[in-house]
Amino acid sequence: MDYQEFAKVWHDGRHFVEMKTSGSTGTPKAIRMSKADMARSARATNARFGITESSVLGIPLSMDYVAGKMMAVRAWEAGCRLVVIEPSNRFALPERVDLLSIVPSQIEHVIEKYTPADIGALLIGGAAPRADMLACLRHKGFKGAVTYGMTETASHVALADITMEDAAFEALPGISFSTDSRGCLVIDAPEFDYRSVTTNDLVSLLDNRHFRLLGRIDNAINSGGIKIHPEMLERAIPSGFAYPFYFTGEPDEKWGERLVLVMQCPAREAGNVVRQIRTLSAGHMLKRIYLVDSIPTTATGKPRRLPPSQLNVISSIVL
């Protein structure tokens, strides 16, 4: 779907937009998202970033997903201009924009090619950015926020300020948070048609408007009674690390589960990888590295986190 196609959908007289969820709250499925909710969410974001009719928004992301659609809705709600850019990790920004929506894989390009004079604020979503990338953005003086949300909530419901190190997520107006018996986040939104969403995201709840994200409950590893959250480890690995990877767990007779690393890496580079990983993973209970020929990804580019037993393993290295 391109911008013009989505514009036709938005103005087709129906009160909903058909979208497919990303799987944040369970198995991906088709849903009907209320246009009223999308407009309400857009207005909240516009208010947070001071977007007015004189602003310019930029979107180097596909309109197939909620992030692209919502930037269009924000522009329509504000009555401002939207610059639609060919989706790419090496996108070309044709002019200065007041708000640019990107995903983590595009951050490095922003750091290399642009300055805060080119981009008023960044809206970073889709996955959790690595800490060192956020530090680089802060060092260059960029402003903006990391988003938390999903298709079911009409894009983000909370933002974490990138100018602050280890900033907590803060709710948008009309949103509050609680946790269920598992410790997973519950989004309460009485002003929205969806009302409430129970997620599979484990959080540290600071109060009913602020939380820190730990990781997905279905990714958590229980090794000898110690809960390990792979996403937290991955965010700590410097982005200069050369190969795609993810942490996961596998059965262990002694500990129940053990922490392992799956990496898409040629066997000839195994020695270099092991030396780097031993340094980077010190104290993180990493037991084994699996080198594979490829890492399957989702439609949005996230690793599918298959266990090593379901992958084509080139080499296994015990640490």
C-alpha cells in the first residue's frame, strides 16, 4: 500500500481501517482499527511534539504498517505537509522535517548523514533501539522519543525521551498502566474504542503512567531460577558488532534452561566472534554460541527467535 491508496481508505466512509497485528499481544491477526482511535492518538502525538499546520512530517517507512499510516493521519489531523520518502535504511531526506518516524535500523544512517538542523525530532519505533545508538543521538544533540505501542493501540501509547539516559516510558494523555498476575503490562485507555489491551511484555511498573520495559514473557529464560531477558542483553551489545544475532534459551539438564547466542556468521570468523562475545557477555551466564547460515525474520525485520534445534547450525561453540 502506498500513500495514495491509504488516503483512499481513510476517506472511504467506513469508520475503521483493516490492519494486521504484529504479534505483540499474541498470534498475528487481522483487525479493524477505529479511525476515531487513530485520529485521537495522532492528536496526542502532535501535541507532544508541537506539530501544527506549518509543520513538516517525514516518513521513510512503508504504508503497509501502522507506523506509516499513523504519520499520514498525524499530518491530516494537524493540516500540515507529509514528506513521503522511499523506505530504506539509507533514505534520502529531501528537506528539513519537524518530525521523522524511523525504525532502529535507520538510526545509524541518521547519525552519519543528518544533524538536528535537518530533523526537529525523531520518533523511533518498531523495536527497542540499542543503548549505544541512543547515546550517539544524544551526543549529536538529536531530540525525540522511543515509542511503545502496537497495531492494536493505534500506534504508540507511551514515549521515552531520547535526550535522557535510561528514560522510562511515559503514557500519552488518556492512557494509564497496570500489570497482570504475570507482571505483564496492561494498557488502560477508557477514552479509546479498544478500552484495554493486555500485552505479553514484562515491565517494571513505576506508577500508573510510567514503566520500564524488561522483555516479552515468551522470550524470558529461566536458568536455575534466575530470569534472563534476552532483549535487555541485546540492547547492551554495541551496534558495531558485525553480524545479526539474538539471545535465546535451550533445555539444560542442570539449570532447566541455559542462555545461548544464535548468530548469522561464517565459520571462518568463529574465532573473532568468540573473543568479542566473551568480552561483551561477561557476567551474563552465556553458555554456548550457535553459528547459523541465516536467521529467519518476521515481516517487520525482527528475528523470529527460533531455538537452535530448528535452525541450520554451522558450528556450535561451548563457552
